[in-house]
Amino acid sequence: MTEALLTAYFVLVASLTVFGAHRLLLLWLYVRHREGRAAERPPQPEADLPRVVVQLPVYDEPLVVARLLEAAAALDWPRDRLEVQLLDDSDDETPRIAAATIARLASRGVRIDHVRRGERRGFKAGALAHGLARTRADLAAVFDADFVPAPDFLRRASPHFLDPRVAVVQARWTHLNAGHSALTRAQATLLDGHFVLEHGARHRSGRFFNFNGTAGIWRIAAIEDAGGWQADTLTEDLDLSYRAQLRGWRFVFLPTLTCPGELPARVSDFKSQQHRWAKGSVETARKLLPRIWQAPLPLRVCLEATLHLLNNLAHPLMLALLLLAPAALRLRGDPGGSLARGLDVLVFLLSTASLHAFYAVAAREAGGGPLLRRVVAIPFVLSVGLGLSVNNARGVWEALVGRRSAFVRTPKTGGSVGSGSGTGPPPVGRVQLALEVGVAAWLTAAVLDALQRRAWASVAILLLLQVGPTYLAVRSVAEAISRSPGPALAPAARPARRAATTGAYSTHGTQVGSDQLAASPGE
């Protein structure tokens, strides 16, 4: 039994080393292909600018919808070639706030259509497809409710579409509230790694990468050619990105073009977002990996696409590691006690050092604060990632067994941290919360035991495993205790959803009817 447990522990750590090695590969590709970085291009002549529709999908966002509309209205683009669609599926007071803001902005001459569907069919994918069915634009810029594009966003991105093969220009996310808490700082570090190094490496080296659902522009012809927005996964952006690239379209990542957005400040919102991303990526893998391997693509592209789409399989492995590590380390004694046992430390360091290097370089490249402080915080960031193992492993499992779930949007606060908005994600289920608390307690007991035994190498390893899960568990319990219904109406008191025939408002005072979903059923 002891031998089997120790073998399982070693296999788990070695398996996680593969995911760490993938990070090192991306880091190497980023440096190796530095010459492939996308540069900004000279602005297009005014007469050659294409027609652009700015799509703003929202659902119960009363705290940020006015700010979003203001930013869209401030975009620098010829008014006769710009339209804004507020794709509003809300059930709360968001439509009223939006209508008042649109009326105020109408004097600027911006075409803003307040599009209200009869039902929230297809969630965000359905809303985007519905909007495309009612425009004749050439390009579609998409901004989520919490993003604030700069006025020159379209001007700086549009020249890349002079290449007829380009389907997407993706900007780099920055963060409106990164300094709010340890949680938001950790998220900022993780996202900087994703955008700066993952996107940078994949784009520069000719691998597939993805549109991130916001802060980017699509060529509408590419969306149509790839099969349109579909709602059979929770990551409709990742799904469409891969389908478009399989059709031969090129994607451009422009790291110098940034767009700030809001990071979830509550642990429950953060975990809900991460669950959606983890589950959706595996759903997309199930859907598209057979097509990827059947396509006439270079082996390096197929391998990277596979690692990209299946990256969240690391979470069940991390959960198993959290459960096995305390017992395995105690059975072996202090890993630093002999040369043979020191191999445990070596393998463990190999599985984590690559991640430290990855996020340290990302922090340097992204900027946004004192570098030393951000690098010193990386162990906490990695531990927070471990703390998501129960939450994200559940998402991976649900995707593998084909369990469907609704698209739960992440609430935005517009700077009023803690207030929440609309119908946010429900509190974490009791079973999951109990598991998270149990894992945190198990790891804390292991740290105390190692301290008592003066097994200092074990203490160092166990602290890296324990801090993040305990931090998230404690905050989750605190939020569960203090959580209140917030400003949203109780479900029974929600206003009835607008019938499809009553349509949507526009700045021109006419009503626009709501059509049926244009995308394929079920993404």
C-alpha cells in the first residue's frame, strides 16, 4: 500500500511536469520567434475605412452598462460607417439605464441599436449571431460589459484587415482593478502570462491561438465562412477561433494595443468564471480535436492545439496531488534527508520552476507595477491556481461526461467592489465547498505535522500546496456566510421578458423586431 501510494505520487508529479514543460516550450517559442511579433501599421486613409459594427453583449449589468456605452460612443470612426449594437438580454434594470444613456448619446450622431431578444437563446453566442443578422458591416468589434476601449482602438486595429486573409485582431487585456486585493493581483499575473507569452508565442510561431471573447475585431466574412457563432460549448470564442483557423484564416495578436477590463473581486465570481473556461475548453477539445488531426496541418500545429485545448486536464491531476502529497511526504520522511529522497524535491522543483520562470518573464514583459514585487508574489499565484483544483476539476469532469450547463456570466461592479450586480453566479454548492474546506484542512494539518517533525523541505513543498487552497476556501466560506441577494429582484419578482415582437430600441426612435437565432443550434 505504501509503495503504491508513493508510486502514484511520483507519477502525478512527473505528469504535471509535462504541463510545466509546455510552459517552457511557449517561453522558448516567444523568445525564438521575437521577429514574428505583430507591429502596428500606418492608419488607413479616411476614404478606405470599412464599415464597423461594435457589438456589446450584456446581461444584467446595471453598474457598468452606461460606462460601456460611453466608451463605444467615443470611438474615433466615421459616423456613416459606424454602428453600435447593445445586445441586451437583461431581466433587471439594465435596459432602463441603457435606454436613458442611449437617448443622451444620440445627439453625438452615433447609431446605437438597443437590441432586445425575446429569449436568451444561445446565451452570448446567440446574442452575437442575432446582432450580425441585422448589420451590413464588414468588421465586428466585440467588447464585454466591463471593458473600456480607448477612442483610437478601431483606428489602430483596422489596418491589419488590409490583408484579406486576416480574420481577427486581438488586443491585450489590461486590468482596471488589479491592485484591489491579493486575488485580483493573482488574476492579473495569470492573465498577463496568457496574453503576453501564450498568445505571443503562438502567434509569432504560426500556431493556432484564440480570440478571447472581447477586446478584438472580427472580419464578418470569416465568421460566416467558419460556420458562425455556435453555442454547444461554454467557450464560444475558443470554438469559433479554431474553426476559422481550420478554414485557413489568419489571426493577429497586437500586444501594443491594450484594452482594460475588470477582474472578478469575489472568489465566487472568480471560481464561476474559471469553471466556465475549464469546462468550455474541454468541450471544445471534444468537438474539434478530431477535425484538427484530420486537417492538413503541420504536426507542430496539431500538437500545440492539443496541448492548448487539453491544458485544463491538469486540474484533476493537481487535485490528486493535493490529496496524496501530505501522506507521501510523511511516508518518505523529509525529502531533503538523503540523496535518493532528494529526487522528490528535484522533480517537484522541475514541475514548478518552469511556471515561476514563465510568469516572471510575463510580468517583466507586461509591466504594470514594480517587477520585484510581482515576481516575489508568483509562488502565491501558483498556489491560488492549485486552489482552483476542486472547482476546475468539476468543470473538466462535466465536460468529459457531456453534462450541459447554462452560460453563467461574471458579474461586474464598475468599481463598486462587493456590490455585485444582477443575477451573478449562485454560491458554490455545499458539496464543493465542503471538499474545498476539507482539502485546505488536510494540507494545513500536514504543514503543522511537518513543522513538528522539523522536516523543512516538506514544509516548503506543503506550504506551496496549502496557501492557495486555504486562502480560497476561507474566502469562500466568508462569502457564503455574508452573501445577500443584492440589488437583483428575486426570481419570482423579475419582470416578464419582452416578447420578440416588441423588439429593440434605436437612437432613431424606431423599433426593430427581434429575429430568430441565426447561429447553429446549441454552441
